[in-house]
Amino acid sequence: MGGNIQIQNVMDQLNKWLIKLPQDIRLMSETEVTERPQPHKWSRKEILGHLCDSAINNLERFIKIQYEDQPYVLQKYNQEKWVDLQDYQNTSIEEIVLLWSSLNKRIVNVISKIPSDKLAYLCNIGNNQLVTLEWLIQDYLEHMEHHIQKQIL
Ligand code: NI
């Protein structure tokens, strides 16, 4: 197998976080994971929940882009409403970590099998801005790492 270096890097990073993030969160107290820095700001639980919602929505995209007509039109999702309606704040951190881990293992599996020609498939991310599936996959990792590094760890 030839393999795409960028996608291999995304997979390596996701696999790294799949080991590291649960370890780091296990060391945090209940207060640390539940406390909101400000009343209207997400707690660590809610940020990790937001990453679950991102994984749910992006897993669907990574699959559908491969068989739907091009350019695939991305459906936006209301991030605040998802975190609110999933009620992550009243869910155990163990359950959220398990969901996040399971979803990202699926994502690693799915992206590992995307043929290189499909990585160039186009999707419309709004305002008629076209990006490739490969770009979307890299953006998924960047978004995740931003939240992990700035708000969770
Ligand atoms: Ni975000």
C-alpha cells in the first residue's frame, strides 16, 4: 500500500490522543472536569462532549462524501444546541471518554481505507467554498487538537 503521508499523520495523531487523553483525564478531579470557567462557558466535560459531536458529524461526512454526488454539501450543526441537548454536563466523564474513544477509533478505521483518488473529492463547506475530503480530515484533527490543548489539558 502506498498511503498518503498527510492522512497517515492524522491517523498517528488520533492514535496518540486515543492513548494520552483518557490517561490525562483520569488524573483530573470531579471538580476539574465539571466546573465551568464562566457560567456561559463549557466545562471540560462539555468540551469533550463537543468533540464527540464533532466526531459524530464528521464520521458521517467522511463516509457520505465517498459515495454522494460531488460536490457534497456539508450540513452545518448547531454546536451549542448539540452540547446542551446531549446534556454532557450531567453525564459521567467515563461515559463521555468512552464515546469519544469509540467514535475516534471508527474515524481512524474509516480514513485508513479511503482510496487516494477519493481524498481529492470536493465538498461545499458554505458560501460556495470548495475543499477536498483530505482538507476536511486534516481540519477535523486541527479542531480537536485546538480544544484539547487550549481547554482540556
Ligand atoms: Ni469547536
